Amino acid sequence: GVLCGLCVSGNPYLLLGDGFCGAYTTFSTFSVESVQLYRQRARRKAVLFIVLSVTVGFVCFLAGYGITKLVKIC
């Protein structure tokens, strides 16, 4: 969200957005944990985990984007 708000584009965006942020937010770990919960018959926990993870991630994106637009950096 912050990167989008800062109007970063091109190679710097790829490096920071995909490279740096991708190192901390591994989708494969999220997927494995979701499947493990489902296989352990903890289906409610699996659904809650998925919904909360996606929702919180989206809210954090909006917060970062909103903060950078609020301070009018770009």
C-alpha cells in the first residue's frame, strides 16, 4: 500500500514490492497452513484463518495507501 501511495513504479517497484515484501509474505506458507487445518478436520478454523488473513492483509494495504495519500508524498 505504501509503495502504491508513493507512486513507485518500474524496477524499484518490482524490487521492493515483489522482492522485499514477497520475502515476508509467503503465499505458500499461507496455503500449507490452510490445507493442514482443513486436513486436521478443523474446517471452521481453516475458513476463519483464510478469511481473516485476506481481510487483514487488505485492510493493511488500504491503511498504508491511505497514510501515504494523507501525507501527500506523491
